Amino acid sequence: MEPRTLVLNSWARPHQIVSWQTAICLVDILVDGRCIVVGKADTLETYDATVSSPSVTIKIPAVIRLRKDIDRRKGAIKFSRTNVYSRDGWKCLYCGRKDDGRRLTYDHVVPRSQGGPTSWANVATACRGCNTRKGNKTPHEAGMKLAHQPYVPKSLPMGQAFMVDLDTAPPEWLPYLAGVARSA
């Protein structure tokens, strides 16, 4: 498996996981102690593996930290399964059961078969049991009630959308994952 790189924001909180190729494009490149490429991030940890070009050999970054804050005001929040779970507090909007994401699904409030779109305003977090019980019906038809109507979020809780399994995370990442990782 290709090495991946943990990207921390400027406050040293986990932000995302990227390919090692992307990470190399973000960090400073040093040759003979001189910086030949000024990047947007600092390397905090490296793997033992290296990549080489004819003029330079670089250790593959394991953990990098962005130098500048990420401006969250740009554009809308991306619609994704993890972001829906984060918006809904990682719990089923029908029964209120909290979960780490492994037994959660997202449910189309108005089923797709009835013309319901896959959008922020029509998708709610549901546990597998409630999603199965609701089936191909609206909550009203199934006799179920939502804790709140799905909505387009303006922001998401810090750290909630970032999940990584501690059992499979590289050892270089572990000191940086305290408090945000979920164990299997």
C-alpha cells in the first residue's frame, strides 16, 4: 500500500489525509541544506522510505503541518457521507442512537424512488435498523419522526468529520491523533 500523509492545520489539529505525492508538493525541498522550493507546510515526521530525482532525494513525509490557517468561508461545505454524519452529531435522527459511523447509513427522507434528491436538505443520518424499518417510504408513511429536518450546514463541528482507525494508522501519526481518532 502506498504511504499516505497526515496533514495538520496550522493549529496542529488533523485536517486531512493526502497521498505522499501531494504532501511532497506542499513542503520545502532542501538540497545541501538550502531550500530550493518553498512550500506551504512543514514536515513534522517522515517515513524511512525515500523518493529520488536525478538531483535530489527526499524522505516521504508522514505528517505535515500547514503554515497558514485554512479559510473555511470559501464556498459551501462539501456534501459527503462523513459531513452528513458530522452535521447530525454521529447519531440516528430517528431513534437518537449514537454511533462511530460503522453502523450508520444515510437515509433519503423523501426516497429517491419518489423523486427525492441526494442533497443536504433531503439526507439524514440513520442507523441500519431505522433505515430498514423506514424502507422506501417517507417518515410520515412509515410512522417515524425525525429529531430535526435535514439542512444545509454553514459550518461543521471542529474535528468531528475527521476519522481514522487507530489500529491501522501508521505509528508516526499516533501522537497527532489524540482526541480525534476512533478505535476499531
